[in-house]
Amino acid sequence: MSDASVRTARTEDLPAIGAVQAQVWRDAFAQFVEPQTLAEFTPDAFEAAWRTSLAAPPSPVHRLLVATELDDVVGFVAVGPTEETGDGEILAGGVSPERRGHGHGSRLLNAAMDTLAVNDIHQVRVRVVERNTPLVRFLAVAGFVASGGYADRVVTSTGDTVREIELHTDSSASAEPEGHDHNHDH
């Protein structure tokens, strides 16, 4: 693999980011949501949301990063601070399914953690679908541990839910399982 890197997203990257996110979300949620909801996961819809966010970031710490291979955007990650001082979160991210297994996810995660650390944010959390075993495993290998927090999200018109679990880590030291928040959102 040559010429693979991570950098801050640019306006011209937005169509590709929208396309990657549509692929990632369709892949991740196909078994949980109804076909009409899945149909709403379009590159244009995601691109429009990122265009708004990139034009007016919620804070100076919020960043949208992209993984590239040659000239192609193959993944993305968005990070920002939380309400708690010194804490941050990974808001969204993913790598195109056909480009996984080439280190792009690891490069994105490392760049996200470095970006937050430069802004004096060392406690980092992320919420992921509990049943997304490959993603949970990837984050565990990277040092994330379950905090005990979760949210049951309604994903269908009949009220079916999917559990999102909260994972956290400390970018300045190894993650410690003790002393984490056990808040549960229902």
C-alpha cells in the first residue's frame, strides 16, 4: 500500500465523504432499519450535512479528517469536544467496505486521537452499535473499553431498537476500566 494518509477534510472532499458515509451506514445498518430508511442514506444527504458542518463548525476543536489512498477519499472521522472539560468524542467515521483491511481505520483513529490530544482532550468516547462486533473489536484493540453507558435507539416504525454502547479511552495513558460513568440512556 503506497500513498495512504490522513488529512483535514477540504470542501472538494465532501462528495467523496458523502459517498463513503452512505456505503458505511448502509453496510452497518442494513440488517436493522427498514428499506425506506436505508434508502435515505444517500451520498447527497450526507454531503449536505457535512457541507453545513464544515462551513460552520460547532467549535474550534471540531475536525473532519479523511483517509486517502492516492487521490481517493476512502474513509473519514469527525471529532469534537463534549460538554465535560477535557473530554472529547468521535462523532462519526468509517472506511469504505471495499477499502478495509489496509490500515485506513487505524490511521484515522490515530489522527483523531492526536487531533484531540493537541487540544488538551485526553478522555475520548465513542458510541457504536453493540452488534457491530468487528468495530467493537477494532476499538478494543485500540484501547477503548466499555464505560457501561448505552442508549437503545428506535430504528424502525414499529419500535424496534438497536443498542449503542459507549466505549472510552484516555489518549494520554492506557485506558483504565475503573471510575467510569454508568449512566444509561433509554
